[in-house]
Amino acid sequence: MHMSTVNREGEMEGDRVYENRVGKIVQEKKESKSEFMQCSELPLHFQTSLIFSQDVSANSMIIKLALRQFTHRYISSFFLVGIPGLQTFHCWIGIPVFVLFALGLLVNSTIISTIKLEPSLHQPMYFFLCMLAVNDMALTSSTAPKMLGIFWLDAHRFDFSICLAQMYFIHTFCIAESALLVAMAFDRYGAICIPLRYTTILTTPVVLKMGLTGMIRASLMVLPCPLLIKRLPYYTKYVINHAYCEHMAVVKLASANTLINRAYGISVALSVMVLDLGLIATSYIKILQAVFRLSSQNARSKALGTCAAHVCTILVSYTPALFSFLTHRIGKKVPPSIHIIFASLYLLVPPAVNPLVYGVKTKQIRDRVVSLFFPNKKISEN
């Protein structure tokens, strides 16, 4: 009995000495080789395997297998920070976000109602404007509510699938808006450069097909983005330093090689900007050539006046988009808060400003809106 007790105590002491020795060797390994930096988090039998393995590749495999087994768990939700560095001002930042959201819904619904109720506005230009208003309402509705939840309710958690859905709809509506701006540029080109054939070319079915084509193009171009993200493993990183689920912000959190995702995202952004801006620029070059051929100064002013609202809309839509795109990829010294503010303005400002621009610059819409809200007010014929 006494001998067995002594043997057990000796075995226990030997185990303690062995464990101390293992721990000491592991510590030395950690200090000498960077690949062992995480080995103290592994179970003892994995640490022992690392110590007695002389093959560096085998050691790396052991670490990867162990970390995958004991620490890799697929995340189910993301944490949206909002605007990094300005968390204390979130409550105040939510006020302009709410104003832009409410204003966007109000003015766009007013434009849609005005065009629908007024037969004289059933023309290609106003049909495109109506499509733009619907798209803007969808865009701001897919972004602003979650922003307000973050800023006012501290609702930072966002389910993984819902985040991907928001990302898909945001980018789809952005590309669809770009396509509508191209269609509106073509409409102005037809009205000014080929006025005699304008009504026969841009019929109502053609206008509807152009709008539908733009939406289908946007849907198909963005669809691979969430599908490619679904194949990526997301284990430990779940904090998105953004106010909404933006494509590159989500891709950066993946625990794998994201070269395909990055390359596809950049190729889509560049192709849309280059193609659409190229088509818009070509249309306006042709328009300017046609305008400067006119002999009457009054005719020139009138022709250019019909394009003013569209040009303002292009500037409002593309300026923050280009700034956001460039700072996200090459503006390393731009603070993240500035980038996120501009990215958010790109989604909130155009839907609120576009209808106001067209309402102010386009006399037909301005007069009909006034007559809609003030039936007894006499409208000027000038």
C-alpha cells in the first residue's frame, strides 16, 4: 500500500515536471519563431506534437488544425460600428439622416404623384424621372432605417444574411440609378439632336424596356457579390467599421483569400463608371455640338436649359460616389470617418435632392406641383 502511494506520488511529480518542461520549451519556441505565437492557446497534446516535430510545415499544419478545431466558429451576425471616432455624436448625426430620409420619401412621392395625375407630363423625360424617383425611394429605404437604428437605438447587430441582402439591394439600386441617368442623357440627346424622330424612337414601350434593362443589368452585375461572400469563411472578425453593409467592408472581414471578391468588386465599379460616364459624356458632346449650330441665342439657352436639371443630378450622384470609391482604395490618409460620411451622403443626398432639382429647374413640374397643392393659385404662363 505504501509502495503504491509512493509510486503514484512519483508519477504525479513526474507529470508536473514534464508539463513544466513542455511549457518552458513552448515558450522558447514562441519567442524564437513567429509561427508559434498562438501555440499557448492550444491543448497540451497539440503543444507536445509541435515540440517533437522537426518539420516546419508539419508544425504549421498542426497549428491550423488545432485553431480550426478549437477557435473557428462561423459567425452569425455582424456588428456595425456606425461612424468610427464619432460614436459620441451618433445621436446628433441621426437628425440629418432622418431629415434626408423623410425628405427623400416626401419629395419623390410628390414627383411620382404629379407625373401620374398630370396627362401633359406623360412624356419620356418624365417617365424616366418617375423611375428615378422610385429607385431613389428604394435606395434610401434600404439604408436609412438601419442607420437610424445604430445612431438612436444602439442596434448595432445585423444578421449575416440580412447584411448580405442589404448590400445586394444598395449596390443594385446604385447601378440602376446610373443606368437611368444614361437613359435620361439619351432622352435629352434625342430631344435636341433629332427632334423630328424623337417621339417615334422614344415611345412608351421603349422607355419601359430601357428602364427594365437597366434594372436587370444592375441585378445581374451585383448578384455574384453576395454569392462569392457566402463561400468565404467568417470566424472571428465580425466588426464592420461602417454605417451599412458595404461590399468591401464585409469582404475584408473574411478569414480567407479574397482576391476574387476584390477583383470582381473593382471590375464592376470601374465598368459601370467608365461605361455610363462615357455614354453620358458622348451624349452631351453631341448635344453641345447641336446647340452651338443654332443661330438664335434664345434657342441655345432654351435647349441648354432643358439639360440643366439632368446635369445637376449627375453631379449630385457621381461626385460623392467617385470620392468614396477613390478614398476607399487609394486614399490611405483619409480618416475612416470622412470616408464613411461621404459614402453615406452618396446614398442619402441624391434621393432627397434630385426631385428638388427637377422641381426647380423644370417649369412643367414646378407649375403642376404648385397647382396640386395650391389649386386656387394662378400659374404664370411665362
